[in-house]
Amino acid sequence: MRPEINPSSLHKQNYVFAKFALSFLLIGLAFRLFFSDSIRLPSSVVQEPPVSESKTETQSPLVSLPIQKQDEVDPSAAFTAKNESLTNRTETCDIFVGEWVPDPSGPFYTNESCHAIESHQNCMKNGRLDSDYLYWRWTPWDCKLPKFNPGKFLDMMKDKSWAFIGDSISRNHVQSLLCILSQTEEAIEVYHDKEYRSKRWHFPAHNFTLAVIWTPLLIKADIFEDINGVSSSEIQLHLDKLDKIWTEQYKNYDYAVIASGKWFLKTAIYHENDTVMGCHNCHGKNLTELGFEYAYRKALQLVLNFVTNSEHQAFVFFRTTTPDHFENGEWFSGGTCNRTVPFKGGEVGLKDVDAIMRDIELEEFEKAVEIGSQKGVTLALLDTTQMSLLRPDAHPGPYRQFQPFAQDKNAKVQNDCLHWCLPGPIDSWNDLVMETLVNLSKGNLH
Ligand SMILES: *[C@@H]1O[C@H](CO)[C@@H](O)[C@H](O)[C@H]1NC(C)=O
Ligand SMILES: *[C@@H]1O[C@H](CO)[C@@H](O)[C@H](O)[C@H]1NC(C)=O
Ligand SMILES: *[C@@H]1O[C@H](CO)[C@@H](O)[C@H](O)[C@H]1NC(C)=O
Ligand SMILES: *[C@@H]1O[C@H](CO)[C@@H](O)[C@H](O)[C@H]1NC(C)=O
Ligand SMILES: *[C@@H]1O[C@H](CO)[C@@H](O)[C@H](O)[C@H]1NC(C)=O
Ligand SMILES: *[C@@H]1O[C@H](CO)[C@@H](O)[C@H](O)[C@H]1NC(C)=O
Ligand SMILES: *[C@@H]1O[C@H](CO)[C@@H](O)[C@H](O)[C@H]1NC(C)=O
Ligand SMILES: *[C@@H]1O[C@H](CO)[C@@H](O)[C@H](O)[C@H]1NC(C)=O
């Protein structure tokens, strides 16, 4: 049985909202750092955080990691404190609830055997020495989850096409899939945009197409960032218009994995009907603070509405938000993620901001599933939040840069505790994708 909703979570949310005003400036900077896809951050941003505010906010529940004692928390409470009817998966096994168990067989690939790993996530090449984080396998409590089978996947996907639609976490995910598949067939890159953020590959022997489409907010957004990820102005976000970059090519794909999240925490002006309705975190602008959750819900409604009402009937995976693991500070104040083993269930809870996002995701997904099933569109949840939360040990940390301690072993280095090392636990996300696909083709889901 799942526990009831925890009434104290509401109280906690109020506390969080009270802190939003101050902390979001910093959050904005943090996510600019990690989602900007920049080659390198300008040193002014890295080395000189806004001191006056960082002092008050280093303890913010938004960005610190609330480690809870075992006896305070039900092992799955952080993930089940929601209306049961939202996730009626009791009939089949819930592959998203489980734990990481040691797996001596290790990853499918290495930095040598896969050529698709981007430098920021290539932890081995960048000098990370410990490798224990590679030897864990996601294991659901109630069922056996087969390991991803690249040959079987490619055979199933003959003449098919996939798109990963979202931000740099989606690109992290597509690289993982690409690396796994490349051990069976090497992909050929057939397209990249100017900034190398959107890409497409072809697997000739299977006539399989794989793409990643960079659209961090999924909806129409004017982003004013230079190639270093430094923004000159807040995002202008249109809550009633989708980002055409993905909707225009949506019909080309048989499968889509759609996700968003952290970019909605950035400072933004919200437009609806070509009118400014308010904003998020826009101090001194005399606009109504609407809160990121207002925009996030609207955006997801628009996205899922598009998918369920589209003439093109794709199989859509909707992935939930991914948590970060900064500890002992934040990204700007020496926060690190140097743990070397996974958490066990109950050792850690979701940060409030992630919990808020995930609740919105689950609610909107559940509504869309119903509409989709009437229209013949298959929507599947890819609920990677819990399994990801349990892996503080597998982020690049300082090894987002090449050999960060080569010159000075005490060097102060910016840490990335949000994206995932490759190989790494994000590879297991594909086990879930595969299991869902296989079950669907057997008629077990839907
Ligand atoms: C759960 O959600 C359903 C419909 O979404 C609602 O009817 C029901 O009252 C909710 N139950 C609780 C305990 O919130
Ligand atoms: C959950 O699923 C079972 C079996 O499919 C069904 O009988 C039940 O009504 C569902 N519950 C809710 C709340 O949707
Ligand atoms: C997939 O189907 C098998 C039986 O065919 C079942 O054992 C397993 O629990 C199912 N997995 C999911 C995620 O529903
Ligand atoms: C792979 O990583 C190892 C260290 O684990 C490093 O010595 C080697 O140069 C890397 N190779 C490539 C191609 O990046
Ligand atoms: C490859 O797949 C596409 C659909 O994705 C199809 O239109 C095309 O005819 C296929 N090519 C071959 C050579 O089978
Ligand atoms: C949008 O603007 C049009 C024309 O100005 C108006 O008729 C319509 O009601 C507006 N819609 C919303 C949702 O505000
Ligand atoms: C803020 O906006 C309101 C209404 O839009 C206006 O009445 C008020 O004068 C504005 N305040 C400032 C300081 O501009
Ligand atoms: C992890 O980082 C903290 C500082 O954030 C440091 O005090 C600690 O010694 C580090 N642990 C290891 C094993 O490097």
C-alpha cells in the first residue's frame, strides 16, 4: 500500500515559496551554467557569485540536499505522497520503484568504445579515478527488469525513427542510447545545428533514425544568451505557443521522448495571447509574480494537448524531472557531489522544487493519458525521478572539465551535480524504455 498524502508537505511548500524571491536569481544563474550548453563559463560568473545574496541562500531548501534519517521517512514516501489514482499501476509491476544493486557486469561501453560522449559528461576521459559508480543496476522491487538489449531494440526499430525532445538532460539521455546501440551498429551523424545542440543520426543496417531536438522549454521562448550562456535579458516565454522547432518535425517521428523541467526556474516574462501576463522572478519590473509552476503546468498542458490531438500518432514517452545533488554548498559556493555509493531508499528525499515539478508532471500526464487513449495515441510515463535521486555518486562533479586538477590538485573547480557521467546510471533509463516497449508490443500496457 502507498501512504497517504503527507499534510506537512503543503506547509513546506509555503516555506519554499517565501524563499523563492531571493533564491531564484541564483538558481537562474545555476541553470544557466548547466543548461546553457556553453563550452566554458566566463570566469566572472564562475568565480564571483553575487555575494550578498549567496550568504542568505546557502541553506535554501531549494538547492540544498535534505538528507533525512532512515527512521523519519518511509522508503518510498517522497515518491508516493500523491493521489493514488494518479498512478494506477498496481496491476502490473512498477518498474520505477526499486533500488540500485551491485552489478559486476558493468556498463555496455567505455569512453574508448563509444565516440559520442560529449566532453562535459566524459568523466573517465576527464580524469575521474573512482569507477565503483559504474557497477550498479536498477532493480525494481516487485519484478525482474531485463537489461537493455541493443540488438533486439534495433530489430524492433527497423525503418523507425525516434526523437528526444527537451533540454541538455535529454541530450545526455540520447548520448547514452547512442553509446549502447553503437556497440551493435555504429551510427552515422547526418545532421547537427549550428550550436551542436540538435542532432540526428542514422543506423543504415536497420534504417533507424535517432534525433535529439533542443527545445529546453518546449514552448515558444525568446532566450537571450550568448554562446557562453550569459544572458543579457530575461526569457520571454509564450505560454500559449509551442516551440515550432519540434512541432514542425514531430510528424517525422514514430517515437518521441519528451521532457523539460529546470529551465522553468529561470527568470522569465510570461506572455499569453501576445500580452504580458506576469513573470517569474523579475524583480523591479512591476509585474505579477505568477510562479514557475504556473508556467510549467500551462506548458505541459499545451505540449500534451498537441501530442494527443495530433493527426500524427506517435508513441510518446513523457519523462519526469531529474533531481540534482549539490551538497555542502551550491553550485556557486563550492557545492560538490563526491559521494561514491548510491543512496538507499529512505536516505534522501526530493527537494521541494523537484517534488512540485513532478506532481505537476504526473497530474498533467494522467489527464493526457485518458484523452490519448480515446484518440489512439499511446503515452507512456518514464518516471526516472526516483532512480535518479538515489544516484548522487554519478555526476561529473569537477570532471565536467578535462583534468581539472592537473595543474593544481587543490584547484577550486565548478561542479556539475546535475548531468550524468557516461557511462552511468542514465544508461538504465533505457532499460525502462525497453521494458515499456516490449510490454506494449505484447499488449501488456495500455
Ligand atoms: C484523488 O483524485 C481523484 C480524481 O483526480 C479525486 O476524485 C479524489 O478525491 C482524490 N483523492 C484524494 C485523497 O485526494
Ligand atoms: C485502478 O485499476 C483497476 C484495474 O484496472 C481498476 O479496477 C480501478 O478502478 C483503478 N482505480 C482507479 C482509481 O482508477
Ligand atoms: C511486462 O510484462 C511481464 C509479463 O509479460 C510482466 O511480468 C512485467 O511485470 C511487465 N512489466 C511492466 C512494466 O508492466
Ligand atoms: C578514456 O579514459 C581513460 C582514463 O580512464 C584515458 O586514459 C583515455 O585517454 C580515455 N580515452 C579517450 C579516447 O578518451
Ligand atoms: C527507411 O525508413 C523510412 C521510414 O523511417 C522509409 O520511409 C524508407 O523507405 C526506409 N528506407 C528503406 C531503404 O527501406
Ligand atoms: C485573446 O485575445 C483575443 C483578441 O484580443 C480575445 O478575443 C481573446 O478572448 C483572448 N483570449 C484570452 C485567453 O485571453
Ligand atoms: C505598477 O503597475 C500598476 C498597474 O499596472 C500601476 O498602477 C502602478 O503605478 C505601477 N507602479 C510603478 C511603480 O510603476
Ligand atoms: C567531499 O567534499 C567535501 C566538501 O564539499 C569535503 O569536505 C570532503 O572531504 C569530500 N570527500 C571526499 C571523499 O573527497
